[in-house]
Amino acid sequence: MNSTPKTAIVTGASQGIGAGIVKAFVERGFNVVANSLKVTQSTEVAASDRVALVEGDIGDPVTAARLVEVALSRFKSIDVLVNNAGIFFTKPFTEYTADDFKSLVSTNLGGFLYVTQLAVKQLLAQKTGGSIVTITAALARNPIRGVTAAVPMITKGGLETVTQHLAMEYAEAGIRVNAVAPGTVYTPLHRNTPKEVMESLSPMGRPSTVKDITDAVLYLTDAATVTGHILYVDGGAHFGRW
């Protein structure tokens, strides 16, 4: 039996959901390459013999290349990629600027594209299959009145679509491609959002926790015949009105 630890790359890893995913993989015996713009300053993730930190803008192809290089030089393989890095902010549609759009596309789409291309190339070379999980958003398909997120959801909706196309493209190679679509989550992103507002965005009246999202990522990592799936973790917000 092969006891060599598997290796996961996690982007957007310095806090919140990303940091939770890193910790969960380490607890499972994985090696992890963790990335964010200032990951070495994180209070939630630290370098160790099992965790390599790679700072840099994931929207820059050079950063993506460094992530893969570090994974291979330090841990010898890539088995899992979690595309967690993303930016999100709300404005009325007519107030989004060209710079807003460029930032969203660079991080949310470029940050997915560059590292995922390189990871897929390595997974194909290894011929051992693998798992790619991307964090999208329940809002992409299911708008909520008053949450003015149309332009960010251009990117998140694109990630859902590419997830399903890649799942089909690489199914025969055993590379599974899935996504987790959170609703409202208790993370540093929402530190200033009133509790009653957070609760109003879930039919259950219970926003998700970092662990809820992490558990979904781990499930998709393990689920050997699940691919092309968008797993909603949103308290039911995606299927009705309340």
C-alpha cells in the first residue's frame, strides 16, 4: 500500500475558509502548498514541514507557476487543487467601475485559470487522477433581492460553467472537477455585517461556518465518482424564496 502523503494546493489560504481548508488537509496527513497575497503574515496558517507558504497574487501567472514548482520540488506531486481565492463586493450595477471589473476578473477568473491549467498538466503527467474543487457562490444562479452582486457573479457563474466543462473534458483521465457554492458564511469578510442580516440570508436562519465549507471540500476530494457537481452549502437559499 502506498503511504506517500498526497499534496494539496490551496489558494486564498491566509484566513477564513482557505485557512480552514489548509488545516483540514494537514489533519488528514496531506502536504499543503498554501497561497495568498500576504500568506506569510497570516495568524491562522504557518509554515511547517507539511505546509509550504507561497506569497503572491494568484491572478499573476508567475505566482501560479511558483505554486506548482514548490509543490513538486518540496512534496513531489500534486493531487488536489482547491481554488478558494476570490474577491467579492457589492454595488449597484451601474456603479461598478472598469477597475472593479478588472480586479474581479484577474483574481476570480485569472486566479482560477493559470493555476488550474498547470495543475491539470501535472495530473495528466502523473496519470493518477486527482481532484480540483473551486469555491464559487450560491448567488451566481440564485439572486437575492437587495444583494447587488451582479458583476462579481459574472465571474462566479463562469467558474460554475468551466467546472462542468472541465469535468467532462478530463473524466477519462480520472481528474474530477467540482465546486462548492456557499451562501452566507461566518468569515472575516463579514466581520462587520450585523448578525440579523447574516441570518436573514439563509432560510434556515443559520449562516454556514468555515467548517461547513471545509467539510464540503473534503467530501468532494474523497468522492471517487462525483464530478461536474456544484455542491450548495447555503442553508437552502438556492432552491426557494423566504
